[in-house]
Amino acid sequence: MWLASLVLVAAAGATPPPMSNHTEISNPWFRALPARLPAGGYLELHNTGRWLSTLTGADSPHCGMLMLHKSEQKSGMDTMSDMASLDIPAGETVKFAPGGYHLMCTDPGPTMKPGNTVPVRLHFSDGSARIVAFSVKNARGQ
Ligand SMILES: [Cu+2]
């Protein structure tokens, strides 16, 4: 019995826990725009573990598509590109914010209205996932 527990503890030390378990999410929100324009999704991801966490995508029943995007300025132009994945190193925090990393919700459903809350499932590279409730705010982030 004692030996069996010891083996279990050793195994737990060697195998990283699911990424979704050591990635804390704070301040998740969508910026809803009029006329069903795409809504930007913002949040902070904090990796509380000793292992890398890699976000690979997101989906929501309230969005046609939900993509990982990065906005940046290139030679004075605003550009936006797809990201296949985003690493959150052990112990670090990655912020999604207007003008930078964002989730892009195309063809948002009628529930994407300020005051509502919509669920989003975040996917990690080890196959784990986490469902997060996003607050919907208006264009001014209120
Ligand atoms: Cu975008």
C-alpha cells in the first residue's frame, strides 16, 4: 500500500497536469459593436504552473467563428493576423486587449448584447479545455 502511494506520487510529479488546470483566467469580456460587426474578446491568462501552457483556439455557440488574432501596427497601418497558438510561459501572464491579442467573434448571435454573459470554450495544446463566462460590454468597454 505504502509503495503503491509512493509510485503514484512519483508519477504525478512526472506528468504535467492539464494546461486548463494551471491557467487562470481574469477579466474576460467581449466588445459588442452595432450591426453584428465582429466582436473582440479580451481576457488575461495567468499560468500558475511550472509547465508551459499553450492556447490553441476558442469556440462559442454565440459566434459564427471565434479566432485567435493579433492586431499590430506595421509601417503606420493597422493589421490583424491569425495566430495558430499562443504560449503562456510558466508563471507568466498574457493579456488580450484592444490593439493587441484578441478573440475575434464573427457573425455574433443576438445574445452578444451589453449586459449579457456568453460562454467561451478555450482550447489548449494538450487537448484540455476550459469554459469561461465572458461579460458583454459596449464599444466603450462599459
Ligand atoms: Cu481580429
